[in-house]
Amino acid sequence: MADVVRPDIDALTARLDEVEGYLHIPERREEVARLEEEGGRPGFWDDADAARDTMARLAQARADVAAVDAARAKLGDASAALELADELDDEDSLLEACDLCSSLADDLAELELSSWFTDELDHGDAIVTVTPGQGGLEAQDWCAMLFRMYQAYCARRGWKVTVNDAPAGEAIGLDRAMFTVSGHNAYGMLRAEQGVHRLVRISPTDAKKRRQTTFAGVEVLPVLPDDVQVDINPDDLRVDVFHSHGHGGQGVNTTDSAVRITHLPTGIVVTCQNERSQLQNKAFAMNVLRAKLYEMELARRAAEMDELRGPKHDISWGNQIRSYVLYPYQMVKDLRTGVEVGNVDSVLSDGDLDRFVVAYHRWLVGGGA
């Protein structure tokens, strides 16, 4: 046979056993049976809100069980292919086993990652804000580059992106970018991106083509469920309406529909201008404000500012979590985990961020933060 690295079936079996334990699969099977029985009872839909909550929990429990069952089946297929390769000295069967094991390893990485998300908010949607830091016009261009990177990443994962606020910069790029990401585990995954991102490249605006270092900050907040109570006194708010002028289409730019809400006690300012009506913009801005105030309250109660977000830093040198170097060499390196890649385009253009995200959460579970 050709020199093919044989897959380690025993190691994959051990990983899958651990994942079943992490996800409490036997208990999840019982939960599926119980919720299915509950959903079949007369009068179940009399309380529509409670029924929808039950069905959502049932769907998630079924998904967890189905994912592990699919992994078990793939492991069985890989084992069978490997046995056939040994019996018949068949290279094709060995290659099939290797492909199945590689696919299974990816599946297990995803399941392991999901098992680390212990907060219910981790499984929900996220609000991401990218803000230019030091670097002037270059930083606004960097903000736009990161925005495109995250759009590509979300597309890879099948998440929906709704742009909420992305006004153009003074000459290039964006003044800021705020968008909502909807999809399974969106907040849990994307909170790995919270922090300062540093870009090193030849300046596209410098006639002398000098090297430029630029920064942008990324904030990630959860989209709070309706049952999470955050008390906001209307008297504490100042609501300003102004003319929309950013990303969003012709209909957005024809009326004074943009909304800026200032929470006077804390000084938090939230702006939204990408919806087509003032009411929609105000509703979204209020959701962001709720998330920010919720975050502050958790931090106050727990006496630690990184409950939902890491410690706040200036968006400048020395505080970055990841560096993207385009010159004099090419490399993207996460300074928390040490993970680095040389193919910068795969990250910035194609949104290939999973290796950084997974490594961050593995580092976090291991006590890295």
C-alpha cells in the first residue's frame, strides 16, 4: 500500500465517548421522549409561548442526539473500511477510512465546541460592532476589511447577517459596522473575536508606500431573549432622530429614520440607521442597549468585567488579541492561543476563522483567560 497515515480509530472513539458524556446524551434521549409526550397532550398549545419554548427545547435536544448518532455511524463506517483495507490489502478502502476519520474529527471538534457553551445565551444570536482605532483613515479601511471578513465567516457557517449600522468613513472604509448574526451558537462562537485586531501592511493611501500599523476593536454582545428582564427608565433616555446616510439601500436614505439613543446614567450611545423605518431602528437600538446594560449588570454582580466580554482596552498597540501581517511577510497570528496561518487571504477574504475560534475556546476551557 502507499504510504498513507492510518487513522487512529481508538483515539476517535475515546473522543466521541467524552463528547457523549459532555452533552449528557442518555439524559438528552430521555428529555426527547418526555418533551414529545408533553407536546402530544391535549391543550398543549393553549399557552402558545410555553408551547413554543418546549418545542424549541425539543428541537435542540433532538439535534444533539442526532449529531452524536451520526458521529457514531460515521465511526462505524470508518472502522469497517479500515478492517476491509486490512483484509484485502485494499488502498481504496484505506483512503475511504482516512476520509471518514478526517470528517469525523471535524464533527467531533464542532460537538466539543458546543459542549463548552454552558450559558444559554451562547447558543443564540449575536450583535457584533467593529470600531476603528488608532490609524486614522487606515483604521476605517481596516474596519471595512474586518466587516467583510466576518460576513464571509458567517456565510461559511450558514448564519444570517443583518446590517444594522455601517456609515461610510471620511474617505475610505467605514466609520463603524454594527450587525446582527443569527444562527446556532453564533454568540458562543463569535465572542472569541472580542478584542483589538491589529493590521500591518503597506499603506494604500501613502504616496511613499510606507508600512502602516492599524487597529480596530470588535465588541460582541448576545441578543437577549424576551424573558430576560432589563429595567430601563424612559426618563433616562435621550432619543435623537437624524437623516440616514450609510449602508442600506435607497429606501433607507430618503427619510429622517436613523435613531440615536443615549442612556444618560451610563453614557451608553447606540445608533441604528439601516432599517427602513424609524420604529424599526429604534427597536433595534433598544435591543442593543438592553444587551449592553445587561452586560454591565452581570459585571457588577460578579465583580469581573469579563463576564460576557473581556476587559476593555484602548484600541491601540499592546492590547491586540490577533495580528494580521501583510508586509514584510504574510501571517495571521492569535496572540492568546499562538495559532497562526500563512495564508492571509483565506482568513481575510474567505473568512476561514474556525481554527482561531475553536483554539480560543479550547484555551479558555483550559484556564487560559
